[in-house]
Amino acid sequence: MDHSLFQSFFLIFTGAAVFASIALYTRQPLLVVYILLGALVGPYGFELITDVTLVAELSTVGIIFLLFLLGLDMQPKALLSILSKATSIGVVSSAVFALSGYAIAWVFGFSHMECLVIGMAMMFSSTIIGIKLLPTTVLHHKHSGELMVGLLLFQDFLAIICLMVLLSSASGAVDIVQFGQTLIALPLVALFAFGFVRLVLLKLIHKFDRFHEYIFLLAIGWCLGLAELSELLGLSAEIGAFLAGISLATSPIAQYIAVSLKPLRDFFLILFFFSIGARFNLDMLGAVLFPTLLLAAIMLSLKPATFRFLLRRHSENNKLAWDIGFRLGQISEFSLLIAFVAIENMLISEKASTLIQATAIITFLVSSYIVIFNYPNPIAVSDKLRRD
């Protein structure tokens, strides 16, 4: 094994274990630990890890497994019934957040293109934080879990469209053909997934279900295979992984697969949160500190209030509306990806990119604190709120 990779893993996981122990004694959420550890030992901190490219690439696997496990616990009929409501709420809320982000960026003198990208980055909520802090019983069996999943899936698809716009903008025009291919690819991948599971995977599972190692390998291969196919067809790997999971959801072995893959998912999610902190440029923070604090404060206030209002308009009760609003009260890992893509294509400055990254980190941290100390979740420091 390459020594530098081994050393990076040593620093990440041993450091996380030490810091997590301190965090639990002081009743702090573990997500905070992983991000702060990345900032401390990364290239902009003490420089113990100078290249986080590989770690960042590996960490995306955690998101893919998260969506795969999410799909395993969703029944297709229930998902379709909730998506119509989620779409109408998602369209209005995304417009509100985008316009707010654009306006705040404009006030602080960013260019029109930078304002557009910053507004775009504000539209989404974090799939990782939203799902990771949702109790398993709520996610699997309750209306609020289904509604959250519907909203996050709508945002994921919207994020793909935004990323396509940014990638095609580098050449000066939006690629209409690519848009068309994406719209066609989604139902085709879904049909292929359900057909392949019915004709091939279920037969293999039924024949070899005594070999647990084989079932584990088959599940990972199916998840990553459909994720790769989706990405090749212009969709995201995350959507492919979700389709891979939901196509297996009706199988009797779905829950066994879900339990088997959870430790693997957590391994990669630690890398994900570490890489967020490690890639943040602390040297640029001073230049964007005030607009970052203002933008983060507005998003942390506006998102829960907006979701609460829209959910109440759709006849949801007040308690559920606030619960979902606060759980979706941050911006997203897709916001970070938008910032990285935009700066690579020279659409925004490093200052604008740092603004988006800093706002994401602050909203991740504050939103996590709000949920962990006030709502039921799997990693609550209070026994009263801890729900696995």
C-alpha cells in the first residue's frame, strides 16, 4: 500500500477516533469533529495531509452508498405518490432560495455570473445530513420520511440540470441535446434497473442466498454498476445508486443488504466530511467573512420558514412542517460541487467559491446542532432524543 495513503488514513481515522471521544464527552455532534479535523490537518491547516484529491474522490462513494441504502428502504408506489407534492414544494422553495442568494451576492458586489452561481448553490439541502440525522423508523415507515426523500430527490435532479448548465457554459452555450438525453435517460435507467433485478438479480439471490459474502458482493456490484451507467448517460451516480436500491426494495433480502452495507457507508461518509474541511481555503476566509455569516444566517432562517409555510399550504401539520424545515435548513454537498465546477470553468472567482464553501460548512454545522439537540436523530447526545 502506498505510504502516503496509509498515513492519510491513519491521520483521518485515528484523529477522528480521538476527537470523537472528546466530542462525546462534551456532548458535541460527530459531524462537527470530522469537518474540523479536516480543516486542522489538511493543506490549509497544519499541512499534515497536503493532497486531499484521492480522499475527496473516495468520499463520494459514501454518498452513493447512502442513496443506495435509502432506495432499499423505499417502496416504489409510496415514492411515486409523494413526488407530486415534493415537486411543487421543491420548485417554489428552490426559486425563493436562489433569488435570495442572488440578491445577497449582488449587494456585496459580486458579478452577475457569480451571483447566478451563488444563487444556484443556495437552492439545495444536504442529502447526507438530512438522511443521516433522520431516525431509521421515520425514514422507513413514516410520511415525514417519505416526504423528505421526495424533496431531496427532486433537488438532486435539479442539481444535475444546474451542473449541466455550468459545464456547458464554459463553451458559451447550453447543450440542448445533452439536456434531452438526460430527460430520456432517467426513465430508461429505471426500466432497465427493475427489469434486470426481476430477470437476473432476484434469481441469483434466490439460488445463492446461503453465501453471504456473495450477496454482499452482488449488492455492491449492482449499486456501483448502475451508478456508473447513470453517470455515463448524463445522470448522476447518486440517482443511479438510488434506482439500484429502490429496484431491490421489494426483495425479501433488501433489509439484510441494508444492514450489511451500513458500516461501509459510514466509513466513506467520514472521508466525505473530512474532505469538506480539508479543502476549505482558510486564507481566503477573511475576505468573505461578513457576507458568509450574513448569507449563512439568512439561509438557516429562511429555509425552515419557507419549507414550513409550503408544507402547511399542502395540509401538513405544523409540527411535521417545522421538523422537515429544520432538517433541510442547510445548503448541500451539491452546492460545494457547483462551486468546484464553476471555478474550474473560470465562471467565478476564488472569492465567490470560498463564499459558497464557507456558507455550506457553517450551515452544515449549525443545522446539525439544531437537529441533534432538538429533534429525534440517531446520533443525539441526549438519550431522550436518540432514535436509531
